[in-house]
Amino acid sequence: MVRFLAGKGVQYALVLLFAVTLNFMLPRMMPGSPLVFLAGEDVGFLSEAQRTELLRSLGLDQPLWRQYVQYLGNLATGNLGYSFQKGRPISEIIVERLPWTLLLVGLALLAATLIGVVWGTLVAWRRGSAFDLGSLGISMFFESTPSFWLGMIFIAVFAARLRWFPIFGAQTPGVSLAGWAMVANTAWHLALPLATLTLITIPGNFLIMRYSMLTVLGEQYIATAKAKGLAERTVIYRHAMRNALLPMATVVMLNLGFIASGATVIETVFSYPGVGRLLYEAVLNRDYPVIQATFFILTVSVIAANVLADLLYPLIDPRVRHAR
Amino acid sequence: MSTVTATAESAPVRVRPRRRRLGVVGVVGLALLILLVGSAIFAPWIAPYNPEESSGNPFAAPSRLHPLGTNDIGQDILSELIYGTRISLAIGFLAAIVAISIGTLIGTVAGYFGGWVDAVLMRAVDVVLVIPFLPLMILIAAYVGPSFWNIILVIGLLVWARPARVLRSQVLSLKSLDYIDAARALGAPASRILRLHVLPGVLSLSLAQFILAASNAILIEASLSFLGLGDPTAKSWGSILYYAQVRSAFLTGAWLWWVLPPGLLITLAVLGFAFTGFALEEVLNPRLRGMS
């Protein structure tokens, strides 16, 4: 158990080190002055003295290893740099944006896992039926469809045509709501992006759950349970599904990077004010420090979710809990 | 010789007959691919207009002259889609070649040498698999700039991890076979064993992985282009959707002919590659046979 967590810890530390080092190296490796990337394209208009002063204030006149140490120190104290485009410290912007992404991704993850698990279980029980084949076809379609396109179609049909849902944003602008009215307004704005992200996340979960369930259903103890005359429902949910769930935990974790990627494009389509949308705005404005900070925050979020899942995993798998 | 072994082992071992056919799924996938590759190759003959010329009024609805209408600068959307097939498929294929070359190299070396080489390489694979790939690609693409070859490199350099893992396990099972032991016992150098005995054993599986990587690459390219990081001089299906989004085509009736078709084409291409890949994998990978 301790060794399992230690091994995982090393892996996440490596991921973090890779992300941070890449962020540090990219602006300094590119041809031309790193100032263009770190202080905005306006530096072309500065005088020589101003440029030297700016280089000094950003610490870019120091040797590379000292810059790296300083960079790590800044990150450790929550200093993500400064957005010259928006004229604000990046950590401030991220604090505003991150909750929206966590709301969207968290709910989508929850919904997609629940639906994928139940759907995969039921389909595996009726393997080879029309329901099974139809489900496989539908999941293959959503697995192969670009998420942003699905979002655009949803807006076109449910927002622009039918006017059931708003076209953009997370809340109606210019209206201050409180209590349940605010919750309802937020949920109304969240519905379409959430549906899109959930729909493209389900197939991965569904296919793995179905496969895992098929493997479990071939085991002897399922035959025993059936032979004992237990109700079908009991065999499916208490004997088969609980064991088939174990590989799902790993898959859900591996999917986190995929969901974070999906959220980036979906937030863009729906103008949803999360970190993914921030990344898109930064790309449009060539606001490199913000691009880097968003990448860093998304990586940290994925790692944090992985750590959480690793800590919870022993609760569902007694073999890990008791292993030494 | 074979009769001797057959009689020596009294209990007949039941061997599942090797599947040589692709099955319905594989045939459908292959048909889709042939259709798309065909229209990419013969684009100049199929497309009614040159997609880079404005051949009608801007924002025109479908008519006999323009079956799928025109875009914001009067270019024929059907012709754009047909020519876009070239860009989307080319990027998919080339990025997959980059990814599979790296994946095969790393998977083979890790599986064959084992030990600390394996440990280090597999750690690298895990790092690539955990990191949120699209933000990483956006970051790199924003720095190196949007161009045809840069996009191929960025996708190829980040999609190799999964094939590397699959190929490594194939090499691990190959390594335990007698003829590899025999070659090693005869004193053949590792480079010779890898080249003559291991590589031929994994090549067929690399082909299946190549096709799956291509389907992945097409989807990723569409996302990057949609975010405005595509090559502005070579419009893919994703770039067409980028312009449709920028011009708010999905808020008007134009979504039917400007937004729907490119997305369906992307889906069909991804499905075509995925179906072919799955079917090939099942034929080529002995351990998967009979499992689905």
C-alpha cells in the first residue's frame, strides 16, 4: 500500500517536473528574445535602456540555472507570472476561472462514470442482443465525433432554433441573482456544455465497463451464484458489477487528461468562462504567460485528481488495502 | 517431424482457427477509407470549383450551382470539403507515421532490453499518458507557430505513448520464444536479433496501431485547427469549422450546410480508421482473438 502510493508519487512528480521545465524552457529556447514571449509583442517599441531594465526586472539577465531556481520558487509561492494583455497577475485570473472548469468537469466526470457503468453492466448481461449492438454503434459514433462540433450542433438546435438554452456564458450577464434563482440560472447555462462533455466521455467508460463485465461474467463464482438460484438483479449488481468496477477506477483516472482536453474546446464553443476558454483567449492574443499558466494549472488539476483517486482506490479494492 | 510431435502429445491441443477475414466492421471501415482517400486524390476532378476562389456571393444558401452554399468570402463549401480531405488525411497519415516510428522504437527497445532501460522508458510513457494532451499541444503549437509540418510534428510527438505500450508487450511475449533464445545462444548481437527476428514480429501489429493513431491524429488536428492553430494556407475540415464558428454560422440556418457536413466527414474518417484498425488488430494480435 505504502509502496504503491510511493511509486505513484514519483510518477506524478515526474509529470509535474516535465510540465514546469517545458514551461520554463519554451520561451528561452525560441529564436529571438524571450522578452517577446514573456512581456508581450510591444517590446519592439522599447528603447535599448528600457529593454535592459525589463530584462533585469524579469531576471532574464541571470544565468539559466538561477532563473530556473527563481522560477520554481515563484511557482511554489503561487506566483504564476503577469498577463501583459490583461494587465493583471495571472493567479488572480485563474482563481476566477478555475471554479467554472471544476464545476463543469466534475459534474461531467460524475455523470459519465455513472451512466457508463450502469449502461456497460446492462449491455454485457445481454451480450449479442440488438440492445448490445445498438449501444456499441452509438458509443463508437460519439467516441469518433469532435467534441466542439457536437457543441456547435447543440447550440444550433437547442439554443438558436428552439431557444431552450442560452447561447453562451455561465450566468445571465448584468443580472444579479441570489439563492435558488442563481442556482437555476447557472444550471440553465451549464446544461448544454455539460451534456456535450458527458456525451463524449461516456463511450470510453461504457466500452471498458462492458469488457470488464464480460470478463467477470465468465468466472466460476457467477455460475455458482446463478446455480444457487439468486435473483438476476442480485447476481448482476452484487456479484458481477462490484468486481467489474475495479478496472474502471484506473480508466477513469487515465481519462482525466482526455476530459481536461475536451473541456478546453467545449468551453471555447460555449464561451464558458473556465480555464479552457482562458487558454483559447490567450492563444488568440498571443498572451504566452497565460498559455503557460493555464497548461500548468490544468496539469496540476489532473495530477490532484489522480492523487485523490489513488487515495480512494484502496477503499474499493481490499487487495490493495491489505497488500504489504 | 510434425507427425512425431503430434503423436507424442496424446491430448490434442485445440487451436482456435486463425481469423484471416476482416469481418463486417473491417470491410465497412476499409470502404470508408477508400472512399475518402479516393476523393482526396481525385479532388481536382470531383470538386466543382477551386476552393480558394470566390465563386459566388458570400453566405449563399445551397443552390444548384453551390450544393452546400458558400462561406463568408463566397468560396464553394463543397469544394472546400473535398480539398480539405487532402489536408486532414495527410496530417493524419503523416502524424501517425511519426508516432508509430517513435512508438515502435521505444516499445521494442524497452521490451527487448528490459531492466532499467524498460523502467525509464515506461516512466516516460506514463508521463505522456497522464498529461492533458490538448493543452500541451496548444502550448507547443502556439510557440512553434501554425504550419502544416509543425502540426504533424506536435501531434506525432505526443501520440506515440499508447502504441509504445502495446508493442512493448508484444515484444515481451516474442522474447520468450525459442528461436530468439537460439539466436542469442548463437551469439547474435542485439541489433541483429532486433532487426531480423523481433521487428518482423511486431510490424503487423504496428500497422494496426498506425491506423488507430491516424484516427486519433485526425481528431486532434480538427481540435487544433478549430482553436485557430491550423495552417492558414492549407484548410482542413477543422479549419472550415473554425471559420464557421468565427462567423457564427451555427446561430443561423447556415449550420445545416456549413457546420454539419465537415463534422460528419471528420466522424466518418475517424470511424473508418478505427474500424479498420480494430479489425486488423483482431486478425493480427493473437491474444485479442475470441475476446470481443
